[in-house]
Amino acid sequence: MIPTPIVAHQPVNVDTKTITIPLTPLQLIDRSRQGLAGTETSRIAGLLSISDKEMARLLNQSTATFHRQAKVGRLDALTSERLLVLGRLATYGSAVFQDQAKFSRWLRRPLRLLVDRSPLDLMDSPTGIQLVEDILGRIEYGVFS
């Protein structure tokens, strides 16, 4: 059986359009506990336009461990949750910038608000991910820093 990708959004068909609805916190926990397919690591890395080495850092793993886990059938709950949150952030960032390439460039750009660190530098911790989401919210609503 081929595992189906699990994302941090649920696709919903409305007429002929498909929209996505963010997972509730409880749904995110349930999906994390089920464990994502190992192939999701590469998919999320692609959404963020980052290398395997960068993704391993975001998951707090060595590159060797990252590659080994990517080959297993199901990931552990902690790694699955981090991937779901990173996937949600990638989707949100692409929507805010209305372009995945622009969002990817922004992730690597040092920001004065972050004391000249890039958003990507902070995304290896839950607090850093939340900070990046907060900044994206400010950009989305036109609140300047």
C-alpha cells in the first residue's frame, strides 16, 4: 500500500474549485500521531525551497538521520508534527506573497526585525516558527515593523 500524503490543510471541493482549510490543532495532533509518510520530508522541503541539509537542521536531525527517516514508512509523531507545521507555514507564506519564489527569497533574507537574522534561521524551534508566522501575519495585514 502506498501511503497518501498528509498535509496541514484539508482539501475541500466547492463546485469545480478545490480550496484548502487549515487543520484544527486537534486534527494536527491526530495526524502527527498517525505519523506522516517518510516521503513528506522531501515534499515539505520542496514547498520551502530548501535543501536536505537545511531541512535536517529544521527537524533538529543530522543529515544522515534525515535521509534514513525519509526512507522509512512512517515518521515519528514529533517529526510528523514539525513537518505539518512547516507545511502550514510554507502554504501561508506562499499565500501572503502570492508567489512561492518570492516567499522562498524572503525566508533567506536577513530582517532588521529579527536582528539581521533570516526567518529560515529561526525555524528550527517552535518559537521561531511562531515568530515567522506572526511576521507573515503582519505583512499580510500591512502592519509595518
